[in-house]
Amino acid sequence: MKSMESKDNDKSQPSMACEPCEGPRYPYGLRICLNQESIEALGISKMPQVGDVMNVMATAKVVSVSQSEMESGKMYGSIDLQIVEMGVEKKGKEKTADSSKLYK
């Protein structure tokens, strides 16, 4: 897998008032947001903690966890994952995914 961290963060020009600010750490579009339906479909029964790492055929860091209870008593949750490493491979007829290598 390859790191997806931006090599040249867009840094603001320094001013007399503050230190230079860093731009986003990862490019736009590399965050996955899972809604309650997706969480249930993936079989996630216990919400992770911010900072936990999950493998999603890429390595992703949990950057936000939200859980709330509706008036009806139904729970609703969401998890935001930031992809930090990713690999791509051309899909071929002769190659199939080896799940023992994908999940630890």
C-alpha cells in the first residue's frame, strides 16, 4: 500500500499575526462517511473510537464518530474514515482476492 498523504500541503503565506497554516493532510475525496444503514450492513455492532485504524482494502483512520438517540428511542450513528494508505491493482480474471492478506 502507498501513503495517500499530500506531499506539498498548501501552506498559507506567513503574516505578522500568526504562524503559517497547513492545508489539508489528505486530498479531497479520500474520506468515507458511513451512515447507520452502512454501519449495520458491515456488521459493526460497537462504535469504534476516534483514532482507531480499520482496513478497507486500504488503511483508514477513524476521524469522527457520532451517535444519537431519536425521540422514538432508535439509535442513529455515523463514522467518518480518512483513507491514509491505499493500493490499487488491475483486476484480472486469473487473480482473486486472498482474504487472509486483506484482513488482520
